[in-house]
Amino acid sequence: MKFISSFIFLLSLINLAKAQKPAEPVLPVDERGKFIYYEVVDAKIPKDSLKIRAINYLKKQNKELKYKSAQGDTAFTANGKMIINKTLLVMSHPSGEVLFDFQIEVRDGKYRFWLTDFNFIPYQRDRYGNFVASTSVGTPLENEPGKLNATQWKEYQVQTTKYAKELAAKFKVYMASKAPIVAPPKEKTVVKKEW
């Protein structure tokens, strides 16, 4: 009897400890109901310099971001991917990836950027033991999870929030750097056939 009462007491302490854990913040939701990380940064830098720095940053981030297009001369978009890791004791393995859109708009003396449209794609092992995407269709990260994987889905959201904040910090440092800005040279073409 003593064993059973001490076991119940121990279980109640574990549940109380879980209830006391502070909730991790997740990303805010925009007017479309999608998670978004949005920030406006004031910079004492002209628009042309900010534009060149933004394009250079997007083109240098080969693994994280893929430069997609420019809308006009002040707005740029890229597609991004982050890997979600699952840790058990000391071992870690990827459990999926989150795809997102990264957008930048530049003005004189300021710029804004946002990360949105987060989609989770689960991983599975292939016959060679590598972790690969199990489907090509992503599940929006703001969807409500089922009861069975609610804690795991919450962990995906928390890891995505942490990654978005780290990416934003790296981007702001790059945009504020004092490195000299060199515009990409234009290609020389021969206009005339005679010389």
C-alpha cells in the first residue's frame, strides 16, 4: 500500500512539474491566418546600397535560401528551408523540414523583411538509411495537430520560431555591415561587327 501511494504521489509531482513549465512563444499570426515573422529596420543607408546588400545576401545563402525573383527594383523574394531535428537522449536525427518564403522590401533609410508560409514536410528513412522527404506536399505549420502528436507539433513550431529569430539576426547584421558595396559589373557586349 505504501508503494502505491508513493507512486501516485510521484506521478502527481511529475504532472505538476509539467504544468509549471512556461509556454514557449511561437510566431504571431497575420491577417491570412498564417504564421509570420515581420520586422522593420531603420538604417542610415541609401536605398541603392540596401538593395545591393539584400541581393548579395540572398545569393550567398545557398543552403538556407534560394533567390527567387525581384518585383520591381525594391522588393525581393526567396524560398527557404530549415531542418527540424528530433533529439532522443544524446542522439539526434532529422524528423522533417520546414519550407518558407522570405521577402524583403527596401526604401531610403529603412527596409523590412518577413518570413511566412511555413510548411512542414516529414522525413522517413529510405532503403539506404538516409532521411528523405516522405511527401512533396507540406502541411501548414499553423494547422491544429491531432491529439497524438500535439507535443511534437508544438516542438516543430518552437524550433521554427527559434530559427526565424536567428535568421533575422544574421540578416540584420549583414545589412548593417560596413563592408564596401560593389555593384555587379555589367556584361560587355559587342554592338558592331565592323572594327
